[in-house]
Amino acid sequence: MTTEFPIDLRGVSRSYRDDQPVLSDLDLQVATGEVVAVLGRSGTGKSTLLRIIAGLDRGYVGRALLGGRSVQDLSDDQLSAYRAQSVGIIFQSFHLLDHLSAAENVDLGARFAPKTGVESTADLLAAVGLEGRGHEQPALMSGGERQRLAIARALRNQPEIILADEPTGNLDEETGRLVINLLGELGRGRGVASVWVTHEERLADAADRVLILENGKLEQR
Ligand SMILES: Nc1ncnc2c1ncn2[C@@H]1O[C@H](COP(=O)(O)OP(=O)(O)O)[C@@H](O)[C@H]1O
Ligand SMILES: [Mg+2]
């Protein structure tokens, strides 16, 4: 399905307990090919926001249209399919499987809902600067290489949406900058809607739009 705004949240609120909501009547639209960075201090609800977009949390009120689908109306199976087909996620700690080769890790990105006509693992390894290194063990790679591998895996099933939760948190400044520039470039080139969340200002430079998450709402920086 193609839609102009793969991410479209309207009036989303999320509370974990009865007190102060973590997200409060929040709106967010992200266009095809757009990269949005969300900055916020620890505990402001950044990961909560990403989990909602990823279809991992339905305990909110309001409306989330993701890839043109209303998440609240999907069955659990449909929601799993949405995640497998439409969302690529990148984490601070890479979440690679060290008993698999680099190429096998990238392949996992297409394992649960294989699509036809998507980029091959070899092409994606080349796109992230790891050409010909598919046989290597991820555990022996540097942090920057491991995160680039995770980026290749996230893109493997041609997702509509890429989410990154503190993607440079385990990288030194220069490596973090290279990785984030690459992530932005690859997402834009493929028409993916990207949301990066972080408490690190340096991520913002490589995004098209920067929002601040504070008091449960997003504001333009
Ligand atoms: N599953 C949960 N149950 C209860 N409270 C949670 C849960 N997840 C997050 N929180 C609380 O919600 C707030 C926002 O958390 P989080 O979204 O992880 O923030 P951030 O990613 O910005 O650090 C924090 O106060 C956190 O303790
Ligand atoms: Mg977090």
C-alpha cells in the first residue's frame, strides 16, 4: 500500500498508570522519504512513541494510521503482518544474533513476511559499506559495522517505515555521525518514512525535521 504519510498519529495519549500520561494528545505526520528526529530527555516517552508506531503497543487512546492502516482495527495477526512487512527497527544495542553470520542476520529482515522484488542481502551489504563481508561473524565487527549491519537488516524487506531508538548510543561521535548520515541517505533514497529518537543533539543534524518531546507533546525545534 502506498500513502503520502506512512506515519499519521492523531491525538494519541498513553498512560501506564492512572497519573500523568506519558504521551498526551500527540500528533505526528511523517511523509514518504522524510526523516524526523525526536529529541527528548530520558523518560520523556521516546521509546513509548516508537513502540506505538512499530505496532508493539496498542494501549493508547487516539488514532494511529500506519502505512494507511488503522492499527486499532487490526487483529493481532494483521498487526504482526504489519510489523513484518512495513516496519524496520534499529536499536542502540544492535540486537544482532551472534551465532549467525552477517548475511544471515540481514536475511532475518525478510524472514517473517517475505516480499518479492526487494533488495538482495548482497546488495544491502554493499549499500551499507560491508560488501563481501556476509560470511563474517557480527561479534567480531566494530560497533559502527554492527549498526550498519542492523540498518541493512531493517531495510531488507523494503519497509515503509524505519524506526531508530537511540541508534548512536553505543557509538563514538564520529562513527555515530557516519551511521546516522547513512541511515538518512538510505531511507530518503528508498522513500521510507523515518523516525529517530534520541537524547543526543547530534542526531538532529542529519534529519529533515527536528521535534522535541516534552510534557507528552511534540514541538518544532
Ligand atoms: N511498560 C511500562 N510500564 C510502566 N511504565 C512505563 C513502561 N514503559 C515506560 N514506562 C514509563 O514511561 C515513561 C517514559 O518511558 P520511555 O518511553 O521509555 O522514555 P524514553 O524512551 O524517552 O526514555 C517513564 O517514566 C517510564 O518509566
Ligand atoms: Mg528510550
